[in-house]
Amino acid sequence: MSPSTCSHTLQTAQKPICSHDVKTIVATARRDGHALYPISKGHNWGYGSRSAVGQDNSIVDLSGMNSIRNADAISLDHPVAVIEPGVTQGQLHAFLCERCPALTFNVTGAGNETSLIGCALDRGVGYFGPRREDLFGLEIVTGTGEVLKTGFRRLGEDSPLAHLHPDGLGPILDGLFFQGNFGIVTSACLRLRPRRPREVAVSLSLHEREDLGELINRLARLKRDGLLTSVTHIGNRARNHSTLTYGIARYLETACGQSPAQALAESEKVLNLIAPNEWASLAAVTGNHGQVRAALREIRQRIGKLARVRVVTDRLLDVGFLVAHALRFLPFARANAAAIDAMRPLHRLALGTPTDLPIQNLMWQYGHPNLNVKEFDSSHCGVLFISPALPLNGAMVMDVAANMERIAEEHGHRLYTTLNIETATSLVAVTNLLFDRSEAEQTDRAYRCADALLTYIHECGLSPYRARVDMMDKIVSPDDPYWQTVRKLKQVFDPDNIIAPGRYNLL
Ligand SMILES: Cc1cc2nc3c(=O)[nH]c(=O)nc-3n(C[C@H](O)[C@H](O)[C@H](O)COP(=O)(O)OP(=O)(O)OC[C@H]3O[C@@H](n4cnc5c(N)ncnc54)[C@H](O)[C@@H]3O)c2cc1C
């Protein structure tokens, strides 16, 4: 089976272990006129995994470049990690737990094995905000083979400013390398975040689905007022149930001795008990004790009538689990123990601890024999993301979400949607289709559905915020002055068009 949700065949991989190797690879590619496709870990699941946009690209697999270059310098007073592309979420999390537990970073729901640099370069979204905002001071081997350092890293690694002043002096070039194909990033500075004295997760369960627009408008005001600092993730029922089912069934099987069939049947009941509504959200509220108390008071006042507001701490979950688990011979207690066991990793995710659970859940749903996330690309689970950016306007979000749902239903699909409120004025509707990749009919239908959804998004005057490799030709246009300018920049940084041809650029 192909290594991704897209259709290109497996390309050969080169595995550099240092920036110098990358320079050599680029020089050779220029000389021989062959194209390169850089990956950090290649887990761009749902957007193309390791697949390039065009055929016959040679993969530059940077996963072996995985050092935290300034490991000894990182502290609460120096909250910046200089990382290489192969550094994963799991690796950085383990490093910080051991060496500097007072710091954390902006985690995503894509599990321990995914990279920080690759995800940020494709403008991924974490629980604390867009990953683009975390990365600066890039070191890049451009398509000309030159090494470019942005910000004040250009002053040299020994400069006191090198890793601490994100913008440097003069035009800020960093933006060109996010969703760009001008070079291969070989290291970058990553902003770390101090842990706050009080960190809680807040979950909201919307009583009436018709109130989604109003909920979004109220959350938007909370965001603009500075009371919600993290990204609020509002998931639809399909998404929330899908993410929780595996954890619930696992508990029922392992802790209650149920058969897989019994556990599956009972997990349906548990889900209807704990997540009965169409829309439910999760966000982190962090600060000092007074700040968190004030924010929670405002959230309850402004949202309390629309949604059930629950404030969740690790301690609350731990105590609740202990009690429910002890009484698991009672159906209600068992349901709660199973629910808490499934939700615990997701609440921790909102507060900065990566988890493989969302990926394992998909592998489990598609009957993969083991749940090693490194094997996700060889599982039968097909994922296609079609994720529009939207203004933070409740009525419009509801309208677009309903029409996308209708289009999916016309193709025999349900949509898995998370509305991520990531800025004070916009959100991204991270939306995916799931299908069995071993079934040709299902695969074709999923791609047709994804195309129809993209056409609809364009008809609304909107755009995806991030593109799958197989849809690049549908998002760039030779008639658009914007993309013409991006292509001209390619002449400057990569005149032979050897780096990821066609990725967020005209071919
Ligand atoms: C269940 C599920 C949950 C997910 N949750 C999230 C989420 O919460 N947030 C999110 O953002 N994504 C999410 N994803 C999508 C995706 O899996 C992640 O974004 C993942 O981090 C991307 O893989 P990677 O880090 O290995 O990047 P890669 O696959 O290595 O790279 C991503 C892109 O950047 C380019 N690139 C990578 N490294 C370099 C480099 N050094 N120089 C130049 N270009 C480079 C690659 O060519 C590729 O196009 C999810 C996917 C699934 C299936």
C-alpha cells in the first residue's frame, strides 16, 4: 500500500545527519537536475505523509538530524530550544520533563512521533496556538545550496541575540519558508512556554446544536478579551465519539474483562451518556490562581446558559477515576471510569502532554493488528483533510459547516470536524474524511467528496488554511498575481526548481 493518503509511489530516501550533508545533497541534485522532497518525520498524515507533489522526487529524510543543539542552555530564563528537524514532540516532552519541568511547548494532537519543525513549516496548529508563531531563527539550505540564517542567527550562534530575538533586523524572511518550497530547514529556534501556577482544562458541551453560532461568537469575545489564551477546539459528535471510543473500549476490555464485542457495544452507551450533544469543546485556561479564577468566572457567566461548563484538573480526574474504578461492578460507575480513562490523555494534551491516542484510535477502528503509530501509513485507515480557514463569525461558521456536512452526506460520508479558534478574528475548521484505503470504491468516493468540498469552499470565497499534496494544483493559480510573485521568488532561492516542485507554488 502507498505510504500516505495520496496516490504517489514510494520514492527513494536520502538520510542526512548534518547540515553539511544537506548542502551536499542539494549540490548534487542541482548538478544532476533531480528534484528533492524534504521531510522531517514524514508523518504529514491526512495531507500526504511522505508523498511529494510531483513524481520522481527523491526524499530527503531529516529524521536522523534529531538533536536539541542548545540542550545545556535551556532554562526558565532561556526558554528557547534550538532544534533539528527530526526532534519529535515525544522527544522534546521527555527532555523537558527530565531537564526543565518548569517549561512546556505548544503540542498538537498528532502524537509523540511527529516533528516540531515539519508540522510548523506546514503551518500546523497546536493547543496553544498556530505552530508558525513558535518557530524563528531558521537555518536553511536554499535551492542554490547557500545557507541562510534568519533573524539574529545571522550574527552567528555565539551572539547573545542569536536565539532570543525572533525578528532580527530588516525584512522578516521566515515567512517564506512556511508553506514554501525555497529551501530545506536544517534547524530552528522553538519558543518554549513557562508552566503556569494553575493550569486547568475547560470542557463545554453545547446543549442545543442550533446555538453553535452564538457559542462561537461568545468564545470569540472571550478570546479578544484575553480570557481564553489557548486554542479552543470545538469538535462535532462524530469527531468526539471517534476520538474517545478506543480508550473506552480498551478500559472495558482490560479492566472489566469484557470481550471486544461487548466492550464496543457498551462504549456506544458510555458515549451517549458522557458526550450526548452534537458539539463539545476543550480548551486550556492557565495563569496564576487569581487570573484563572477570574477567567473561569467570566466563562461560566458568558457561556453557562448555552453549554455545560466543566473545569477539569488532573487531580479531579485521578480521584474520580479511583472511586469509579473501585465501583466498576455498577454500570454507572463503570461508564464513568471508562470515560475518565479515555478522556485523561486528551485533557493532558490540552495542557501540554502529547498522546498517541487519536492515531491509535484510527488504527484500532480500521483493525490494524498492533497500535504502533509508526505503522499508521501501512494501516487501512485513509484520512483526507479539507480544512477551510473561516472568519470568527458564528452565523457563517454554522452555514459553512452545515453545507460541508450536506456535501459529505451526498457522497455517503460523515465529516469529522474540529473548529479550532486560533486567532482573535479567525478559526480553522479542521475537517477530515475517513475511509478504508484497501477498498478502491471507498478511496475514489473519498477523493471525489474531498474535491466537491474544496469546490464548495472556493465558491464561498474561502480557502483551506493548509493543503494536501494532491490538491496543490487546485489551490495555486498561474493567473493569480500572488502566486506569480511566489514563483518569481522561487527564481531567487531555487532557480533550478529542485526543492519540492509544486508544493505551495506553481510548478
Ligand atoms: C488523528 C490526527 C491528528 C492530527 N492532529 C494534528 C494537530 O493537532 N495539529 C496539526 O498541525 N496537525 C495534526 N495532524 C496532521 C499531521 O499528522 C501533523 O501535522 C504532523 O505533525 C505532520 O507530520 P511531520 O511533523 O512528520 O511533518 P513532515 O511530514 O515531515 O512535514 C510536513 C510538511 O513540511 C515539509 N517539510 C518538513 N520538514 C521540512 C524541512 N526541514 N524543510 C523544508 N520543508 C519541510 C514537508 O515537505 C511536508 O510537506 C493530525 C493528523 C491525524 C491523522
